[in-house]
Amino acid sequence: MQALKRPIVIDSEEYFLPASIGVSLYPNDGPDAQTLIMNADIAMYAAKAKGKNQVAYCTEEMKAQTTKRLRLTNSLYRALDRNELFIEYQPQICTETRKVCGFEALLRWKNPDYGIVLPADFIPLAEQTGLIRPIGLFVLKEACKQLVFFNQTYQEALVMSINLSLVQLRDAHIVEKVRAILAETGVDSTYLQIEVTESSNFLGEPLLLQRLIELKQLGISLAIDDFGTGHSSFSRLRTYPIDQLKIDIEFVQGITTGSKKDMALIKSIIQTAKNLGIEVLAEGVETEEQVQYLQQNGCDKLQGYYFSKPLKVEDIAGSGLLTPWVNNQA
């Protein structure tokens, strides 16, 4: 690493060459050259993940994580066919009435070897392999069918919120696929909402904005998830056809800790959204104190464990959160 700090001079120009180095040691990290090189490679990627231009030594934890990641990736290819993927629905609450006004559809995976796999572990794998495309369409179709059932069963006009990956938005045929699912399930698109988590990719891909506009033309509303934590900007609010901002749990937790900065940011986000005619939902609501603050400052909707954890379909009926329609006809 010390040697690499010295520049390489070509035609009087200095070039600096940073390096990420992975190291494996015989015999702990392998009995032969092939295994040692493989484990050094694992360590090298760990060095890159830590910020590059540094050295990382292979550890048992690294090897275990890489093995698990490989097995999960292989298993994910079969997860849909084996019915291992399912959806839970977390209620969204109208702040004023404290009644359920919708649900967010949340994908879950029960793997036979690892049990329930966290979305943070398998969603990136699905995006990297392209499997998020068929998996995302599965979620959309199931959630649409469930929305039709909810609005036929309960005395509320419920909205279903579904996450859409940037990988899916890059699919040239995504709008046609969504339109086909809407027609097949018979869902009213005005009660359907697509959530997108903003990232730096939006900056360089104007095609993504066009995709969102085309989805809006189907009657679907658009929400920006985790607003304020990533690449969100006020100019983006002017450009994108946004219907809802979802305030990230990070800010909501600041209410409980007494963070004046977090509370000021929440007030600013809500006020800005109101001025632009955009609805606001707060995620990760866990206490009455948070509810009171958000209500006092005009937050439209709330979502979090204070009201309900994500529920399986069969648990929603017995939760008492919704009132079924009663047929009074003889």
C-alpha cells in the first residue's frame, strides 16, 4: 500500500493508482492455491465495500456471509415456483380519524434453510440478478387482487401501496405489464399507489421520469419513500408527478428523543408538501407522543407498530382494524 501511494509518471503527468487488497492466509483460509485465491477475492470485495484503497484480511465471518449470499441467490431463482414468497400488509392510518385508510404491501421470503430472510438481504440479490422483475410483478398482481377483496369486504375505500424497484422502471415494457395486471385483476387504479425510493440514479436517467408519468396516466398515484434521507431535493418535487411523501422513520424517532432538528425538518417537509398539494405519510410511528406531534403539524397519514405490525391476510379479518360490510337484504 505504501508503494502504491507513489504516483506513476507518464509524459510528465502524475497518475495515482489506489488499490483494494484482499489477503488470505494458509492454512486457515484454505489448503490449496485455488481456495486461497477465492478467499482472497472475498476479502478484496470486503475492502472495496469499506471504501476502497485499503487492505482486508479474510475472516470466517466473511466466508460465512459469502456462502450464505451464494446459497440465497441460488435459492431465489426457485422461490417463486416453490411458493416461498408471500406478502404481508401493514395498515396505513388516517391521522384525523385514526381509521385504516390503506395498506402497504411488503414482500416476505420464507427460505427452507434460513427461515424468514430479511428484505434488506434478498431484495438487493433480486435486483442484481434481474429476478426483481418477475417477483415485482407477482407482488403487484397479488396486492391488486387483495385490494379488490378489501374494498369489496370492508366499509372503507382503501389504498394499496406497492414498492417498485428502479430495475423494474428500466424495463421497457413495465407500463404494458402493469396495465395488463390492472385489467386482469379488475382493480380500480385510483386506489393503487406506487412507491419509489429516490436515488442518485434518477439524476442521470430521464427515462425513469417518463416511466413514472406513464404510470400516472394509468390512474396510479406516486409516492416517494424515505423522503429526506437520500437524494431528495425541492427541485425534484417540482419535476416529478408526486402525490405523497413518506417521511422516513429516522426523523420520526427524533420526536421521541427530543431532537429539535428532526422535529423542525418534519414540520418543514409537511409544510412544503402542503404548499405543493402533496400528501404526507409518516413511517415508523411507535408512540402516542409521535402521533400527537405529527397530528398537530398536519401530517395526513401514519404507519407503524403503534397501530399495527405488517399482517398476513388471514390476520387482518380478526384484527378489528376494519369493519366488514353488512348485507341487510332479506
